[in-house]
Amino acid sequence: MKIYVSGPVSDATTVQEVQNAVVAAGHELTLDWSADVAFAQDYASQAERSARMAQEELAAVLEADAVLVVASEHDGRGMFVELGAALTRASRGELDHVVLLGEIHHESVFYFHPLVQRVPAVEDWLAQFP
């Protein structure tokens, strides 16, 4: 299965842990954005790079068979765009797995959308796929 893992840039370490579990379970990542977050607080200073990243991340959501969103103590911004794209695909019947991982610290109404599956940890979700 092709999987995209979304989450706050400021919690890239947790995103990487989830990605490692996904790959260890035999799945493929559509994109690992977490490997390059060096300029995450100054997107305007590198507008072309930021534009390219936005396109790549959205394309990765559109390519995925599952979108996992890391709930975090850290605030996120771009992750909500990715969640919105995933929910749009799911509402059209194009995506079966929109998953929120972990304890909710910063509520969003979209975390409770009926198409979002909430699980405590990535291992709980991966256990569904022998």
C-alpha cells in the first residue's frame, strides 16, 4: 500500500517514527517530506522551493492509498490542507484510509469527520493488514 504521513513540521521526529513503522510493515511512502524541514519557518525566503514542496506534498496525498495524520502536541498548518485533500478524495470514494494517529491535543472538527478513523498508534492501524 502507498502511504502518505502528514503531521506538524515541528514534530517531524514523530512523523519519521510513523514512516519507519509503515515501511517496516512492507508499505511504501509516497513522499518523505520530513527529511528536509530546515527552512520550515521562512517559506517566503525561498518561494520557488516552497511552491515545489507544496506541489509535491499535495501530489503525494493524491497518489496515496492511505493518508495518516499525526496528532501532536505541536500545532500544524499544512497538515490540515493535506487532511482536507484526503477527505475530499475519501468523500468521492477514491481513498479508503484517512487515519488520525495518537492523542488529540489541538482539536479540529475535521478530526471527527465520519471518514476519519482515529487510532492510538500506527501499530494499531497496521495490525489490520496482515
